[in-house]
Amino acid sequence: MRLAVSAASLALLALVVAGSAGGQESEYTRKGADTCLSCHEEQTTLALFRGKHAVPSDPRSPFGHGQLQCEACHGPGGPHSGRVRRGQERPPIIGFGNDKPTPVAQQNAMCLTCHDGDMGFGWQNDAHAGGEVACADCHVSHTGSDPVLKTSTQPEQCYECHVQTKTRMRKAFTHPLTDGKMDCSSCHAVHGDAVDSDLLHVTINDTCQTCHAELRGPFLWEHAPVSEDCGLCHAPHGSNHPGLLSKRGPLLCQSCHSQSGHPSFAFESDGLASEMPSQYLLGQNCMNCHSQVHGSNHPSGSGLMR
């Protein structure tokens, strides 16, 4: 039998599902989930009972004491489950996912009736919200374990939309996402407060330094681009150059450092420099000498060589 629900819960759901029954009066089914399962017995529906949304002992769960079971998320199902005349379309209920006719705003509003506290204030201005991405486009509620919440499976969920990032992550040098040692949310917080970047922290450097703390500094001798933005030299989503560098040395170094006072160019527009540069430069990389490129605390480290 259907358990009693509070008037406040009914009123809240009535606001969210207004109009979802095709103009008919919203009614809750008398038998709750039993009514739904009389038609929806497929594997994807029954998988709900392996997850957190169908735990009778948890009062926060839709199947907890006094809750509305399936209708807590899908809205009143009375008209939908009732008899319809031949040729007449069955009144819809709230469906989740990009293949459902329910507007994204209405889908997300249902999720936020319970999960509003999990969202940072940045979500409302986030690219996902602005792009009308539904919660169900990323999250799977009818499962024992949501793939987007597991380190080993989350990247593939994100790659469904972020195809260019997936391609970059297949390059020779990447972060260990494919090894299951980290996931996209190790750096990105799509529900968070960093509106401009969707990063875990406000700046790129703060985010990188959560793992690379040894590069945080402060250093006695700083390398300016390091303290400004790690992305000036590194390609975090993947690179064909060691160390996730965007270019190999000395080309990367030459993008900032001129030849004035130092033979810092090995190539000109027509190939190798006409005047043979220093033998040290032809040792393949500026970092053969300037090894402390992230900064140095050595008293004689102004050249980042020690």
C-alpha cells in the first residue's frame, strides 16, 4: 500500500510537474511502485533497487518511509497508468535523458528538489547548465553504481560530449586517467563555484598544485610563466612531448626568450641558423643546463641552472 506523504511534499511536486499530465488533474497511483512495475519490468528499471534511490531504511531515499517511490522523481502517474482509448496517446510523465520529451529545466528541477545542497553557486552560470545539459545526461540513477561517480568509469562518461579531450588523452603523454588513478573530477568541479573554468580551485596553478605541491614555491628565483599559469608550457589533457609540454625545447623556450645576450635560437625560417650557435644549444634542449625551470632556491640559481 502507498505510504502517507506530507502535504508539503505533495505541494512541491505539484509545482514541478504542473502540466506534465497533458492538462489532466495530477493523481498519485494507489499502489505506488507496484503500479509502475506492472508495465516497466525491464532490466534498467529493476536496477534501481541496487542503488541508493531505493533504500527503504533511508528516509532520504524516494523509497524511504513516507516517500512517493517512483513518483517522487517521475511525478504523479495516475493519468499515465490509467486506461486510454484506442488511438489516444497515453499522458506522459517526467522522463529523464536527452531522448525524453520532458524539458531539461523540468528534469533538473526534479533532481534539485533533493540534491540542491550538492550544487555550488557556480552551477547556475556553468557551461553545462547554460548548454541545457540534463543531470541524467551524465548521471545514471537506475543502477547500483553511477558510472560518473567511479574513478575507473567517469572519463568515458565525460568523453561522450568532450570528444576533443578524448582524442588528446590518447596522445603519448597524458595524466593517468586510463590507468584508473585519477578522473576528470580530480581537476574539474562541474557543480562547483569556479564559474569561469570549471576547475577544482579558482586558478589553474592552484588546481595543478594539489598534486604537484613541490612546484608550489615560493622560490628565491622564480620562472615567471610558472608562477603565472602552468598552461603556458604544459598541455594538461595530453601531449606528444615529454612532461606534457606543448612544444619541445628549445622551441618552447624560444617562444619567450630572445637571442639577445645568449645563443638561444637554433633555427631560422630557412632552417638551421647560418651562424653556428653555441654547442650547448645543440645538445637538444635548453633544460640540459637550465634544469630548474620551475624555480630555484639556490643562492646562485638566478639562471635556474642549480
